[in-house]
Amino acid sequence: MLSVLSQDYMHIEYLIIDGDSSDGTPARAHEVAARFPERQVKIVSERDGGIADAMNKGVRLAGGEIIAHLNAGDRYINKTVISRIVNSYQTTAWRWAVATSIVVDKYGRTGHVYRPDPDYRILLKKNCIPHQSTFLVRDIFDKYGLFRVEMKQAMDYEFWLRIVFRGGERYQVLPFATTYFLEGGRSARIL
């Protein structure tokens, strides 16, 4: 939360979607948000149908022009990330942009660097797009739909394939890193 709330770009609508946690997460989120009264924060804590459902809920509730998703444990690398994204968007008018994400372990030690590949043929072979470093204009969701809730993993990968190969939308690879991605999430487990 702090990595979003401490951004130097002030016009952020921050939606926190919690799956009705019983561990005190909503209360802690309200406490942290209260320290930033100048920020527009909405916390929704209710049962959902998993990660894709939560991500879709955020898309439906969002009012902004650019949409991004961060999961629990992921964070922006510094306070200028969103201002750099907005500047890039205003300068080049991309519709979909992807930046580098740096994988960290639970102790904050950096490991693998997850760089998006500009070669669309690579996307057919593997997911080379880190969703926590992906920024999309709102109408992409209007045009191509939302994440498939029946998918418990790879819902982002299926969405990228749908946009690129069904819709012909090309992503802009940004020349900088935007996030630290906490290793060991759901996609790291075999179900």
C-alpha cells in the first residue's frame, strides 16, 4: 500500500480489493489509508471467486483512464513510477505498456529480472509479460472483456493472447522497471 500511496503523482484512484480476509487485512488497510487523507482510496472486502474475479472487480470499479494491478506482496520500486507511466502515456499515446519487474524473495532480496519481450512470437511460447508491471487504457477491457474467472492461473496470459492475437493490439515495452514482484505466489505452485 505504501508504495502506491507515496507516489509523487497525486491523481491516483487506489482500489483495494480484499477477498473477505479474516486476518485483519481490511482494518490494517483502513489504518494505512487514513494516514494519506489526500489520496482517493476505496477498500472493498467481500467474498470473491478468486484472483481473476478480484482483478475484474477492480476494473469495473475503476474510473481512471489507465488501469494497473498490484497483488499482495508486490510494490512499486520508487515514488516516481506512476508519474513516469503518465508521462510516457502522454508522450507516446500507447494503449498498452509493459515495464520490467524485479522478482524479490520474502526478505526483499532481488533475484530474477522479469523483462517483457517485444517479440510477439515469444508470447505464443510463454508469458513474457509481468502483469504487475502492465498498464492498460480502460477501453481495452471494454473491447476485449475481462480476465476469465474460471482460470485459477494464467488468466493474465490468456488475456494478453486475446488482446494481441485476436485484437491486434501491440504493447509498448517501457525502458525501465516499475515493480518488485514477490516470488512464491499462486502462479509458482502447480495445481
